[in-house]
Amino acid sequence: MTYELFYWPSIQGRGEFVRLALEEAGVDYVDVARGPKGVEKLMAALKEDARPAFAPPFLRVEGMTIGQTAAILMFIGERHGLAPNDPAGRIWTQQLQLTIADLVAEAHETHHPVGASLYYEDQQAEALRRAREFTAQRIPKFLGYFARVLGKQDYLLGQEVTYADLSLFQALEGLEYAFPKATAKELKRHPQLDELRRRVAGRPRIAAYLASDRRIPFNEEGIFRRYPELDI
């Protein structure tokens, strides 16, 4: 069984959260848009399904099209051992994932606070104002919450890794890229989060993926963008 992942070929973006789960699960998948005529196939797939996804990323498997990052991860997690077996544990994992999604959305809005269709240069004054609040209040609030959930455990739910841990790893990586000073300050306050990040990065399949050309570097086209003037 091969999964088909549809996401933009030149950025990590929200698709990276799915890639990490697929890599950790060790399942075969095709990153469709990174292949020949990939973007054409992606755009066609958005239109041709009876139950279409709203936007990338989406996953195709066994005749299903699954959109929305959190829903995709819930499917992968429950099928491939990256989520608990009990209903309460599955709901808790999904709750954590949705909280990470909130963090990711707020990070994106630091450089596009007015509108996604406008260039960053068209909204720099608003971006600076938004980033000031994000670095001073929102990063501490989110990371403080996850540090409290993690406590002294190896992973968010205890001893076993879940897709929420992989996503928190990616969020921390992105925050460090985009806001190195603000993130370093918070990780110093919550070293257990940095330990979680290293623990995830050291998992054999994740380590192999991070060292491969399948891992797209961070850049200024994705969710997490490094504009030094915003790292207040």
C-alpha cells in the first residue's frame, strides 16, 4: 500500500507535519508534487474528487481523500501506532495537535497579518506589531503549556511517541528558524522541550529523513520565515 501525499514541492509548510508522521511510521508514500508534472497533478486532484480537500496537504489512500493536517495525522496515527489505542488517549492526542495548529497559524500571521495574498513588504508595519505580541506573549504561552503537559515524561503522552510529538518537534524547529532569539529564551526556561526535540530528531527514521534530500530546507516561502526585524 502506497500513500499519495499532495503538497507544494518547494516548502515544508503544513505538509511537513504529514511527512514526519509518514517517515516515522515507515510507510511507502509518494510526494506527488515533487515528481514530474507534480503541481499539475496536485491542482487536478483538488478538482476531480467527489469529496475534495479544500487545500493541500491532503492524502490519498484506499480510495479516500483526507484533507486537513490534523485529520491526516489522526488517520496515520491510529493506523500506524502513532496514537494511543483508547478513545480518551486518541482525543487527547488530537487536542494537542490542534493546539499546535493554532501555534503554527499564529506564527504564519506574524509575517502576513493583513492578508495572505499580499506580499510581506506590503504589510511590514502590521507584521512588526503582530510579531512583537507573538514573541512577547504567545510563544511563552504556547511553550509554557506544552512544557507543563510534557513535565518529566519522555513524550507528551508518556513513554511512547505520537504524531503530536513529531508535530511539536516541527513547530519548535520552525520557531527556532524564524525567531531564534525569542525561541532560545523560552527553551532556556523550558529545557524539557529542547530535550524532546533532540529525542525526536534522534529517532532512527526521523534522523535518516532529516539527513536526506527529502527534507526541504526552511525558506522564506513557507509558514516559518526568518525576518530578523521580527525577532524582537
